[in-house]
Amino acid sequence: MSSTSLYADHVKIYPQRIWGRFRVIKWSALSLLLGIYYLAPWLRWDRGPGRPDQALLLDMPGRRGYFFWIEIWPQEVYYLAGLLILGAIGLFLATSLLGRVWCGFTCPQTVWTDLFMQVERWIEGDRNARMKLDQEPFSLRKAWLKTAKHGAWLAIAALTGGAWIMYFNDAPTLVRDLVHFDASLAQVGFIGLFTATTYLLAGWAREQVCIYMCPWPRFQGAMLDEHSLIVTYEAWRGEPRGKKKAKETEKLGDCVDCNLCFNVCPTGIDIRNGPQLACIGCGLCVDACNSIMGKLNRPLELITYDSLSNSAARAAGKPAKFKFIRTRTIIYAIGLVLVTAGMLFSLTTRATMDVTVQADRSPLFVKLGDGEIQDGFTLKISNKNPLPMEYRVAVEGIDGLSIKIIGADPQSVKVGGDSVGTFRLLLKAPRENLKHRRTDITISAVNVTTGEESRHGAIFNGPKHDDDDD
């Protein structure tokens, strides 16, 4: 009894080099994005003495994030959430307007895969040469070319991993430590991790990441409609396809079935079969088809960036209309504006100080010899200014309440610049002024220099009162 396999072997794709406007756009995007990625950690920003001068830095030991003039503290992680929301809505808007423009031009997988494929072409040659080389038996020439290619890939991957770690460490210091073999095991380990993943994903997995691993192709269908611009094949004009012979010319469409659109595709699809999940919208098939149509003196854009509605209109002989303003694009645009405005407002009005209070859990309170009730708290004052500041601490909510801060004067609590001061706070209240077992109080700190105030609610615990419920 014969059995049929449910799995097909992976067929290696050999994208052919093509030149055109979309290839120029892709190279421009690649150069810009890689330039930013590799050079951004070297940008400097003067924040004063004793503070890191790297413009973009996630200082994990110091628990700070630095983005030029903006300093993010751990409790402000909501800014990261805001950036993620902003990126998601922006991606939804771009997809609804221009299809998978992110995947085709700016996705890191696309950018590094393009770079790796270009290195492969430089060393092994274009499509036919690479196919022939893979089919050849082992030889010194083949071994040399393969070794050179993978060596170049590993070098690029190592630079990529090293650059990524620079966003978490001072770039010049990290390079000096690596050169002198003084880098920590964690630094070397993360560089190795990102080197391996870059080499694997951009060098080996390539289109399989886009087709099988990435969830975005499954999501994009919800953002697309008949007015979204995607890479389309104008079948009404190209079919029936076939080689051009003099007496058959009028019977055939413009497509000469040269397969160049298939040969240049980085994911190995034939766009003439219609929109497909594996299409990343890079437009290289547009460049390929236009190059053939130009040689044949036929109208360009047989394969083009167009909407399904426009393609149907042209097939019916009606004028095409680009409809960018639609319900979904309006919703995405409004969301983008609102989130951006919220982020900007929050950044421009953010406080330079913060107060947090934590009550002692055991004991909840202490009854002193004079009958007064004392509660203990841990008071933390975050000074987000680069200079040391003085703060005046006050408590509201109970008559006759007295304040004591161990090692500091409540009227002049000093906290260093860009740091958190932790203090032991003791509050005493007369027993007769406590009407309940738990009394709401407000602990505040005022910056003596600027007048900025931060308030924090707390509970003052005392003995059970006759009016308290069990």
C-alpha cells in the first residue's frame, strides 16, 4: 500500500537581481535604516556631570531610559506602552492605505535579508550562477565561495548583535572592553545570541519567516479592503498570456509569460495568480514587468501598485479612483492623532518629582506610654532633576498629628539629583483624635526651590474604636 506525504520539502528560492524604482526605494530605505541602527548608539547628548552622555540608552543597572532630552524612569513604563500603541495604529493606517508597505520596505527581516542576499550576489553571482553553483559537485572554488559568503554573513550578524547591545551599554566603553577582552559574560552572551539569530533568520530562514513565522500576514486581512493599494496583476490586460508570434499577437494579452516577475520575487510567488499571503508588497515584480514591457514597447504597469476596485474599474473600461479617505482610515488617523497628543501632553506636563509611601505591616501601630498612637512608614521621594533638591514634608487628615523623619528635618529633606531618597517616617497622633481604626491621611512633599508638590494617600492605623464594624 502506497503512502502520500503531507509535507513538501523546502524549495530554495533564488531571487534574481532587478533594477527599477521600487528597487531604488528599497535600497534607500535599507541604507537609511541600517545607518540609523548602526550609528545611533554613537550619538552623544550632554546631561551634565556624572550622568550618561549617550543619546539613546536603556541603562538597565541604573534603571533609566534615555532618549536625547527625555529621561524615563521605571514607573513610567506606560510611555513604552504608548509607543507600542502608536506603532500599532500607525501600522494599521499604513496597511489600510498601502498594503504591506511595512513588510516590503522597512521590516527588519526584509532589510537584513536584502543585505544578505546582496552579499550573496556579490560573491556567488546572480540567480543562474547561484543555481549552477549549488548543483555543482564539491570543489575548491565552491568551498571558497561558500566560506566567503557565510563568513561575510557572520561578520554582518556580529556587527548587528554588537550594535544592539550598544543600546544597553555605553558604545565606546563596550567596544573598548571587547577589544581588550574585558566585556562581561552577559554582554558577550547577548552579542552571540543576536549574532546567531540574525545569521539564521536573514541568511537561512529568509522568506520562511515572512510566510510561516510572522503573524502579521494573518492580521493584515482585517486592515485591507478593496481600496487598499497592493501589488496587483492586471489580468484583464495580460491574459491570455503567451509568447508573442506575429500571427497570434492579437489573440494574446500583454503578458509574454517570461516568468521574470516570479524570478525576482524574494518569497517565490507568482503574482499573476492573484493576491497571496506570501506577497510582502516589495514591488520588485513591478520593476521586472516594466522592464519587459518597456523593451516590447507595450504600456507599463501590467503589474502595478493598485487597488482591487481600480483594477476592476479598468477592466470594465471605467476611470480609476483612488479613495484614501475611508471610514477605517479616518478611525486609524484619529486614533493616531489622539495617542500622539496624549503622549506629547504627558511628556510636556510630567512631574519632576514623585512621592510613594508604604506603611509598616508589623506592627500596624504602636501605643506609646503617653497614650499617643504611632504609625511607621517608608517614604520615598523621587527627584527627577539632575541637581540635588530640598523638600518639605507635611501630613494632613488628623488633628494634632506630629511628624518625625529619622535622620532628616521634615522641613528640609534633601534628595540627590536624579535619584530616589528613602526615609523612615514616624507619625504620632493623640488617641482621642482618632475616630476610627483606619483613618485616611495625605502625605505631601513640596520642592522648596520650585514649589512643585506631590501628594500620596495613606492609612493611619490605630486601636479599634467603638464605632468600628467588626
